[in-house]
Amino acid sequence: MSVLHHYLLEYGYWALFVVVLLESLGVPGPGQALLIAAALLAAHGKLDISLVLTTAVVGTTLGGMIGYWIGRRGGHALILRFGRFLKIGEPELQRLETSFERYGFWFVLFARFFEVLRQIQGIVAGTVEMSFRRFCIANFAGGLLWSLAWGLGSWKLGRQIHSYDDLTDKAGLIVVALSLGVLLVLLGIYLRHRWRSRGTGT
């Protein structure tokens, strides 16, 4: 965490923007950890929390849209060309497209809360040709929820720790607490959705 703090203090909001953008378009990176680090710095007045959240939302939304167009332009052809090495062909791709018609919005909305899915959600949505309008809504909403959960949550918890040294030492505990909280919220939303679906017979 201290290393991430160093880069944020030296390069500011641009470091956060570039990393979350690249991660959202498919490049593995420490986007979530950097957002948490930026929020913790904001908790002690070294950054502005409103700019941290805005930067995260804009960066992750734009990254997702770029990933979508990458998938839309070449994802289908690449899967058909190289998918045989992973035993993925036209039938598997068609099943994925069918699943996306029903669950694609929810996949894009919550994918950012999970490693790997956070990096590929835009590319997958573009590859299966998800409606661009539906993707944009889910992509923005997912980016906003992700930024608020990890950014605002870390900021609020960080404000309860008065010493900056203690803040760095206890960053791991903050991450664990937030992780459990986010997982419980997502589980609650999923169970509520399942209950409503059964109630309507869908």
C-alpha cells in the first residue's frame, strides 16, 4: 500500500485514471488496490475524495467502452480462430450469446467486483454483440457502484483512523472489511433477484 501511495502522491489522479482505464479494457492491473489507496489518502486530506471517485468512474467507464469495441470488432473472429485450443467453438459461443441475452446486463453490472471478470467484461459483451445501449447503462452503473463501494467505503473507514502511519498499517484490515461487506451486498441482491424471479415464474 505504501508503494501505491507513493505513485499517487507523485502522479496524482492521472495514475488512478490510467490504471483503472487499462484494467477495464482488458489489461491486468492493480486498479482496485489503487482506488482504495487513493481513497485512504483522501481520508487524510492528501487527495480530494470527490475527484478520486470521479476519476475512477470516468476511467473505468471509458475502459469498459473501449473493451466493448475491441470485442465487437474482433472478438468473435478471434474466438473462432483460436478457441479450438481451449475447446471453444461456435456452439459454445452461441450458448454464451444466449445466456447474455438474459443475464448480460447483470454480468456487466457486477463483473467489476470480481478479479478477471473486471478485466474482460467489456470485451465479452462486445464479442457476443450485446446491445450497445444496454451495455452503456450497465457499464456506467457498474463503474459507479464499484467506485462508491471501494472508494467511498475506504474513505469512510480511513477517516476513523487518525494516524497516517496506522492508516497504512491497517489498510489490509480495511480491504478485508470492505470485501466482506461488498460480497454480502452482492449476495443479497442476487438472492432478492432469484426470489422475485421465482415469484413471477421466470
